[in-house]
Amino acid sequence: MRIFSGIQPTGAKHLGNYSGGFRQYASTQEEGEAFFCIVDLHSITVDFDPETLRRSTLDLAAMLFATGIDPQRSTVFVQSHVPANPYGAWLLSSVASYGQLQRMTQFKEKAERREFVSAGLFTYPVLMAADVLLYNADLVPVGDDQRQHIELMRDLAQRFNARFGETLVVPEGRFPAEGARIMDLQEPQMKMSTTGGTPQGTVLLLDPPEVIRKKLKSAVTDSGREVRHDPEEKPGVSNLIEILSVATGDSFADIEARYDAQGYGPFKKDVGEAVVALLDPIRQRYDELRADEPELRRLLAIGAEKARATAQPTLESMIEKMGFVQPQGVVDTAPSP
Ligand code: AQP
């Protein structure tokens, strides 16, 4: 089985990214041949700073390895190192409709929040589709916020195949049973997010333990004292139950039973400690890995080579089926005497 997922080197990664992204990458890599892509071309669809992008691309590589991706087993690469990806996106844009892209909720939400809405932000899901489809991926581990984009890429693959002949594998999304959508601790109606969340409500993977404890302690809870998973009635408490479940592996029922009638104070304290216990070793591994930049670059170069070799045949097949003429014969490029 082929597994593919991408993650943006935008901003500091948070507990939601861990739950829907990193955690799933580490577990799904056991199930087949996995590719994890640092999608830097996606990062330029919103306001960005080139120097920060350079730095955070390597930060993210270190975080992927720190959260358990094994470079011997899986391929980690940077999207811009593989020109086939944006090339494939252009080809796929011929089967993506304007109306369909307009309906993407992530686009609508992000567009609403900014004055300058780049064309890239609009066509982003087509690039995401190319990322996955060029690698013939069967499985795409992602968080809940990516459901619509997964549906779109499945649609594009099917439409391409119907129009030009069987070429692309139609992938399936894999969403975690718990923690598929971690919410902001201060505004639990909103997902925890890099660009749209509150600073106090967003637990960063590199936050020091005392900051994590403080953020969890001041998390918004709901009326009553009951620790019960009910996202409609109790969004704040339900989110904390999900977080505790992600951090410890305990079921919702076990958590509910344990804190029954104890009230929110001890519960929030334990969630804070569980998140510290989860993230502390990750932060330490991250610090070690991030300090060795030549090694990170070496691993990314190996990843890029494997990724190029995997994506190229699919791209060539798309090019061929779409009727583009390929150059033939030997072109003499030697300078004249
Ligand atoms: N709150 C979340 N709960 C669970 N999973 C989440 N993911 C993101 N937020 C949550 C998952 O993290 C993976 C990598 O996401 P990304 O960094 O590439 O960007 P994103 O999905 O746009 O999420 P962000 O980090 O919050 O950024 P913005 O603010 O730009 O929306 C994905 O699998 C995603 O589902």
C-alpha cells in the first residue's frame, strides 16, 4: 500500500497538527510505503517571509523525524524539490472546475480573513490533489479539516480517468477516530489553527512545559461540572477529553468515568500533565535533530530523489494521455567549432 500526506512549513506546528498529522504519519508508515511531503509551495499561498520559509522548512523536517518518522522506512521530501508536483497540478487544473474550487470551505474561511487573496490560495486544492495522485497513493492520513480536499482529489482522479483513460489511483482519506479536529482552547467552536486561532488557545509542539500547563489550566470549559464527551453541549470539555485521549491512548468512556464528579479543576490539571508528558520527549528529540542541519539536508536530498523517481512515471503517463507531443531524436547542443 502507498501512503502519502503533506504538511505546510507555515508557522509553528500545534497540537492539532500532531493529532491529525504527525501522529498518524508515524503510525501509518507501518502499513506500507509512505511519502511525507513538506508542502512549501502551499506556504506561499498566504502572506509569507522568504527567510522564515527557509528556516521553517528545516524546522518541519526535524519535527517529522522527532515525532517518529523513520527515514530508513519512509520518504520525507520537500515539495519544491520535485517539479513534477506543480506540473501535475497544472494538468489537473483542466479537470477542476471553478465552481467546485469556489465551494471549498477552507478557501472561503481563509479568503474572508485577508485583504489580499492570492490566486494560489484558490487553486491550492488542485496542487494538493497532484501531490497525492502523482504518487499513486492509496491512503492519505489527514485531519478532519481536509475531508473536502480529499473528496475533490478523488473527484479529479475519477474525472481525469474518465476523460483520458485509466491513469490515476483514487485515494482514500484516513481520519483519526479521536482528535480528528482539535479545537482552540479559548474558542472551542473553532479548530486549533496556525493562522486563525488564539495564541492562548493554541498549544505549540515546542511550547515549554510551564506554558503548556498554563494554556490547559486556562482552557475554556462549559457550565456544570460533568466531564462528558458531548461536542454540541460541551465543546470545551469534549475537546479536552479528545486531547487527553490523544495524549494517553485512553478511551473517552474511561476518561469520563475517572473524572466523574471530580469537577473540572483536577481534570484540566491532568490534561496539562498528559500533554507535557507527550510533548516533552518530542521537543528534546527535535532540539537534537534540528541542531544537525547538514544531516537534515542530506535526508531531504535522498527523499527528493526517491520522490522524483516515483512521481515522474505518473506525470509522463498523464502527459502522454493528454496528447502532448514529446520531443524526439537527438538535439545537437554542442557549440559549433
Ligand atoms: N485542529 C486540528 N485538529 C486535527 N488535525 C489538524 N490539522 C490541522 N489542524 C488540525 C491537520 O494537520 C495536518 C497538517 O496541516 P497543515 O499544517 O498542512 O495545515 P492546515 O491543515 O491548513 O492546518 P493549520 O496548521 O491549522 O493551518 P491553517 O491555520 O493555515 O489552517 C493536516 O492533516 C490537517 O488536517
